[in-house]
Amino acid sequence: MLDTKKVGIKIAALRKSVLLPQEKLAEMLHVSPQAISKWENGHTLPETTLLPVLSQIFQCTIDEIIMPAYSFDEIIEADKPTILEQQAEYIAKYVMKKMDIENVSKEKNGLGLDNDTIINGVYKAFPNIGYCSVTRGKPVKKDGNAIVSIIISAPQKEVKLLEKIYGRNDKELLVLNFIKEYTMAIPQIYHIDLKEKTVLMDDLSNRYIQGFDFDEMNENGEIIRQNYNAILSATAKLHSIFWENTEAFEKIRLDWRLESKENIFSHISCLEKDYKEYRKNEESGKLPKIWMNLENNTEPGKLDYFQHAIQYLREEYPKLMDERFNSRKNITIIHGDLHPGQTFMSKTNDRTIKFVGLQAVRIGLCTEDLAMLLALHMEPDKKSAIPLLAYYYQCLCEHVMDYSYEDFIKDYKISIAETMFFTIKLINNGIYDFNMRDKAIKAYETFFIEEN
């Protein structure tokens, strides 16, 4: 039978070793301070469901809490140094001084998850992390959402997280909740609250290089350029997971334009309308000659490629309705906006890739992601793109069957013809990325015009 008095003395000693007041320990355990006092005075014992939590807080085993009678000397126990006692200075500095500040900050901004929910999420990922505190940054508004940087501090570990609180457009939240069950190619998710439209995820900024750097003449840019294959391999793996996956297709629907041939023709007419608006502004001199050091100096004849692409899409795209989309053949769930900035590459030698920015996830051709990634950004020229496409195709075929290379390249050409109008839409909306437009033109020229 347990000696409640000695267990109580042990709990009191362990609590003091981590510098926790009775009130704070009670708050963490969701019990009253009186309950803690009764334990320590030997009147009652903690409920068994609380013992694993106490062992994490005290950084000891459950046996050390409830079975002190076998090796217990009160005088020795009072003086015995523990690991956490040796780190008392750390705890005092990074835990106790922050507790009240963090709680006040939480009350002031009124956003996101409470500290207990955050810590519980971290405990699930790092069961042995021990007692930890939460430090919040100021919320930053972006695209109608609020993003908060969070640091979890523990004696032997620090975890950096991002808390994202969604506004009206919470599609990415729903996608994250779905896709996390299938792949680890996204930031680690610690907690999702669909009701509060909030996700707690890993902050990749210190341990990963964001693909925005790929065209910069710096060390990070060089690393990314030397490891394009890592991005393509990760993309192929992501696509293969959802390849012809009818269960997943029930949750992620076809884009509206692929629901019928009428919708495809309507979509192509919208692309043509965007092009005519752009061409009118170009010819009337309404577009700037220079925007953010990007020159608008494309040869007028090359702008005709857009009209060529419209005709090509009208001839080829509708054929895919029966062959592919209606039959769910050789299609997958795609990222939908896979420019390099949506990829993070680890700084470690394994070059692990994580994908972010999942607002546009949808069912489609795998080559839609590739056209955005290569034709509009990394390698538009056919000569340079073909080896990269071949590598992606090789990686895909490790998991996918009955998708010929001929069909793959045909899909890529359709995706180039469609994706190039994305650059026109941006320009019409005041984002004059002439460099991306010219890459789209280069891709179309080398895959279509020069080929003929």
C-alpha cells in the first residue's frame, strides 16, 4: 500500500525543483490548488490519469512519484540535486518570468489557441520535452489571415511554431486537415481547430530554404539550383499518392472548368478575353516600360503565341474530358500554385522538401504543377526542361503505371498553353511580372513553334 505522506513529500520536492507554485501546477493539471495541497500534506493521492502528466512536468518516471518508500530518506531527498534543479537558472529565466507576460499577451490579442492546447500539441510530438513555456509574437496580417510566431521553450529543447488563424477563405485549413493524413511533405501539424479556423504548424524558416531564393545569386540560390531534382522527386511522390485515388477525389473535387466540355470552352473564352485586354493595353502604351527593374521589351510578334495557344486549347483540351477527367484516368490531386516560393528545402544534406500555400489544391493533370514550376520559373527552355521532366516522369513511374511518356509530354504542352495566361492575368491586375511572361513565351516557343 502506498504511503500517502511520503508520496506527498515527494510531489512537493519535485514541484519545488522545477520552481512551480502550487497555483500554477494546479492550473496546468486543471485541478484546484487545494487538491495539490492535499497531495503534498499526505491526505490524498493524485488520480492515476494525472500521473503521466506529472511525470512529464517533473521530468521523472511515474515510479519516482508514487513509490518513494523503497529508497526514500527525507533529509537526503531535500538536498538531492536533480537535472532540473541544475537547470533552475534556465527555468527561472525562460519560464517563470514569461508566464505572466504570455498570459497577458494572450488576453490582449484574443487570437488563436490557448497555451494549454498548444503545449498539449507539442507534448504529442515530443513526449519527453518536459515542462515548457509559450512565447507569442505579435500577429501579422497576410491575405486576410493572422499569423503568429510561437516559441516553445523547455530546458533542453526549443520548438518554433506558426499559428495561422484564417479569415473567410479557410480552404487551405480544410486541405491541411485532409492532406496531413496522407503525406509528410507539408509542415508538421501540431493541432487543427476547424471551428476556430486555426492551425498550429512547424515554423520552417530557420531550418529550410524557401524557393523564393532560387534565382538569387547567393548561397541559398545555388543550393536550390543544384537540387531541382529534389523538388521534382517530392512533387512526383505527392502526385503519386493521390494518383487515380477515388477516395481522395471525393473530398477534393474537380475544378469547375473540368466538369464539362461547355465549362472548358467557357474557361478558354475567359483566357482569350484576358489576352485581348492585355494586348489592347500593350498596344495603347498603358503598360509600364519598366516595373521593379523588369523591362517590358518583348517582340510584338511573340505576343501572337497567346492567340496560337487559344486555338490549341480549343482543339486539344476538350478531348481530355472523356479520356481522363470523366473516367478519372491518369489524373491526381495537384498543388495548383506550385511556384518555387511554395517549396521549402531543408538545409541538411537530405534536401527534404516541404510544400506550403495549399489554397489552390484541386484535381487536375500532374503537368499543371510542372508548368507553373518549370515553364514560368525554373527552366522554360525545352532543351533545359526535358531532362528535368524526364527525371520527374521516372520518379512518378516508380509508383504509377499505364501513363506513357508520350501522353505525359502532351499533357505538359497543354499545361504550358494554359498556364501562360496566368502571367497575362497578373499583368491585367497590376502585377507587371514581365519576366514570368517572357518565360512563358519562351516555353511556348520552344515546345510549339520551334518544334514545327
